[in-house]
Amino acid sequence: MRSLVIHSAKDLRIEEQTVEDLGPGQVLVRIERGGICGSDLHYFNHGGFGAVRLREPMVLGHEVAGRITKLGEGVENLAIGDLVAVSPSRPCGRCQYCQEGKQNHCLNMRFYGSAMPFPHIQGAFREELVADASQCVVANGLTAGEAAIAEPLAVCLHAVRQAGEVLGKKVLITGSGPIGVLTVQAARRAGAAEIVVTDITDQTLKHAERAGADRTINTGIDRSAMDAFSANKGYFDIHFECSGAPAALASGISALRPKGVVVQLGMGGDMTLPVQAITVKELSLKGSFRFHEEFATAVKLMQGGLIDVKPLITHTMPIEQAQAAFYLASDREHAMKVQIEMA
């Protein structure tokens, strides 16, 4: 089978690999679509992010969906031919955090396409994938492209849970990439009364508008546009920071009302925090990392027509054009979510 393997920055190769043996409780999935994520782009463009660096060749990808072609012994809740969204998250279920219901903090996590541990955890951009049945959520009724969005949507659903009560709140979202746009939909579904989204490109902000944002602001054009929200100690109740940019975090903290909540999703490296503002306004700063049970919820929301991810998929390219797909996905002016047809 063919897989997409990153060797170093800009060195992406299509390689032939053998399919693993199918064990009890596992299924064989013929992968149809794989979405290029921000972390995939960091590996492609820079060979890693922050302290995380590629130290050996690694199959990329963790946003995938496909059809089951073979069932392992003991698998009863899935059927050959089912379209499934495959969760990249494989907690061990035995460590202290798994036992506490904090599976996203598993000490032995195997998350597809991650260079955090060594040896690296190989990813899911491959034509055939052996997966645990527990990773697979039946996504019949969706397209494979939609089903592959379950992973980033789950990230956003987890972030909204981190924020606490959202009903009736005024929400600021900084960063209008796929995570920011999906957070618009997740926050609206949770009852947000007003949503303002900022970014530095008009093209990405158009997607936020279509997703239901009440207002969008291009802070690259008008750097003073956020100033009005800082009056009288702030305007917003919740800030979802999805860009990983220090300036975006600082502007959001300035625009939050006392007792507001910051939820940091963006992975841009360490930041300098305006600690004094956090202190005097008694703000709560929360991180949001991955997901667990939200993955199945993401699929159900899409199946029920409660969240529409189709407009996010701006480009689909065959595996033979994977290199071009990664360059396109790096161009925020022209692409939102680029997916690869794996088969």
C-alpha cells in the first residue's frame, strides 16, 4: 500500500509499505480521505514545531475516514462497508489519567502522526489502515470528506466544554483557520449570544461569516479595531484563542470582561502573558488539548445536520499530488481545508 512519509522539511515521499496483520478487536479500513492539519504543515514546512522535531521518517496524517473492508475477531458493532471516521487518539486505558477519565492526557498515548515520542507514532495517511474497532465511529450518511473533519471538530467541542457555560455569552475567537471556524459553529451550538472573529486575512474571515459569526475583523488591516472592546474593563465573556499568536492572546485578554475565560487552542509555541491584566480582572486561563468522547459527538452532530462542515473543504487532491496539496494547504489566502484522496 502507498503511504505519505515525511523525512524532513519539504521532503515528503509516497512510499510502499506493508499492511499490518489484523488482530482481535481490530478492523481494516480502506482510507478514502485525509485532511491536512496544522501540525502536518509544521512537519512539512519546518520539520516540527517548538521542541518537537522529526528524528526519523514518519507517516503523516490524523484526520481520516474510510470504509471497513475486513473485521477482526470479536468485532460486532461494525460491518464491512461501513463508512467510519477514525479517531487518531488511542489512549492506553490503564494509566492514572485514563482511570480518572482524562484520556486526552494518557501517559502512553498513541496519537497518529506525532513526533512527540520516539520512536514516532506513525500516522494515517495510507491507503489501508489497521485500527482498533473502538477508534471507529460509524459515519454512514456523510461523505468521506465530512467524516474526516470529525477530528478537528472534536478539538473544538472539547474547547467549548473547557470554557464552561456558554449560553448567552459574548464570544471572541482569534484565528479563522479550520479550528477557528469550527469553534464558531461549536460555540453557537452551545448557545453563544454573540460571536466576533478576528484574523489577518479576508479570505479566512469569509469562512467565519458563512459559519455564523456575527462580526469579523481583519486586524491586519485595522490594528485599532479591537480597541473599542477594551473600554470599561472589556466586552467579551469568553475568548477562544485559535491562532497561537501572542498578539492575538494579548488583544483578547484586553477585551475580556472581569471574570472572563480564556481558552487557548492555538499551538504556536510559548507566549509572554499579560499576567497583571489576568490578575486584576480575575480572568481564568484554560488550556485545551485534543479530545476523547467528543469525537463520537462530532460525528453525530454532522449526521444530524446540526453542524455543517462541507464549506470548509476547499480543495481535494489525489495522493499523487500530495506535495502540491501540502503547498496549497500552506496558502491561507486560497485554501481552508485541503484533503487528499487516499484511494
